[in-house]
Amino acid sequence: MKIYFSCSLTGGRGDQPIYAALVARLQNLGHDVLTAHLAHSEALAVEGNQDDVTVYDRDTAWVRECDVMVAEVSTPSHGVGFEVAYALAYGKPVFCCARTGVPVSKMVTGCPDLTMARYASDLEALEAMEAFLDTLLN
């Protein structure tokens, strides 16, 4: 499947290790992660050199092209929220995950059109994501 992975860039990169783990697992499962570059530690520096319109056009095209969205939402991000809403508007299945105990907008946690999972460990996040993908494949 083509997967759009969404995560915080300008909102903070403290969760970058889990971003990398999620993307690596998706790729190991054979999925095409259109935004795999966002999981790299240098993503903010690379993306910071792109102009706003280029990023918007590219990313919204990728959302329209993807089969599913996976979003890590522990770090608040306007961009991630926009991408999740955009994906839902295009009828894309959306999986969001966040660390246990961090506040997440009720617009995300209360949305019946997406799957939200909390995790206490990287393994729990990976297992929840895989379970979600399994529901789409079976």
C-alpha cells in the first residue's frame, strides 16, 4: 500500500525516534511510505529549505495518492491536523497514535472517522499500527 506518514516537524522533533521506528516497520512490511523522509533526524533542515507552496502542493498530492495515512500525534502540529482532516475529506483510512498520558486534541480523539491508539512503548505503537493495517488488508 501507499502510505502517507504524518508527524510533527516545526512543532518539535522530540518524538523522532518513534517516527523512525514506525516508518521502518511500514517499509519492512513492504509498504511504500511516500513521506519516509520525515522520519529522518535531518528532516526539519531539509524541509525548511522548501517554499510553502511547494510543500503544500507536494504533500496534498501525496495525501490524495495514498491508500492510507498513519500519523503520530504526540507532539501538537497544525500541519498534522490539517493533513489528517484532508485525508479524511478524501475518504482515506487514518490511523493516529500518541504516547499514553500526552494531551491530544479532542478533535482527534473524538473523531469517529479515524482510529486512535495510545501506546506506552514503541512495541505497543508498532503492534497497534500493524493491527490497524491488518483490518484494511483482510
